[in-house]
Amino acid sequence: MIDYEDMLDGCLKKLPDTALSKSERFEIPNVKGHFEGNKTIISNFSQIVSTLNREQDQLLKYILRELATPGEIRGNNLVIGSKVPASRINEKIRKYCIEFVVCSDCSKPDTKLVKENNILFKRCMACGAKHAVKSRI
């Protein structure tokens, strides 16, 4: 007679390696870019915006304000008016995600920003939670 533990072990051995990997469904891409004189060029800004499912102008405004530097969009690139290390930009994008993208209750990225009576809310499409956010965008 085969016991339950042996059956589980047998099933786990039959699973493909990809099924056992612990990868997240939502991963924020790290910035890719380079310095050009005194400017920082982020070449994958549009990819980051689409991953976060937010408007490009909102993320741009947030990053530039947090870095206290001027910048603009040129094509698919973000051009920042000073030399900023990628680690610092990644840190600001993670902070943006915590405040404006990931649900505070279920930790899923399936949220939308909704404005009601001049108050900005982060509404989760997965669990239905609704939280007011600091409207700094």
C-alpha cells in the first residue's frame, strides 16, 4: 500500500522544473540606460510603464520630482537632466509601485487609480479593496 507522502513525492518528481520555480507574476524591470555627458538616458522607460500599467506622464512626474531633476521623454527613452545612478532610479520606481501600484491588502499589482471628489484612490481589481493615496502625481 502506498501512503500519501510517497504519492506526493512521486507527483513532485514528475513535475517539470519550471513548475517548481518561485518566480513572481509581477516583476519590476530594472532600468537600462547610459550616461550621455551630464544626462542619464533610460532606454526601457516605456517597458517599465507598460509593466506597471500606469500612464507614462504619471510615472515621469513622480520620478523627476523624487530625483529633484529636470527630464523629458524622447521617443521611448527617458532623458534625465543630470547623472543619476540606476540603483537610485530603481529605488524610486519601487517606491512608486508600493504607493501607487501594489494593493495594500492582497499585494497584487492589479490596481487602477481612480479619482473621486478630488481624492485619488488605488482600487484593487483582484480583492476589491480601495485605499486613498497621497496625490503626489
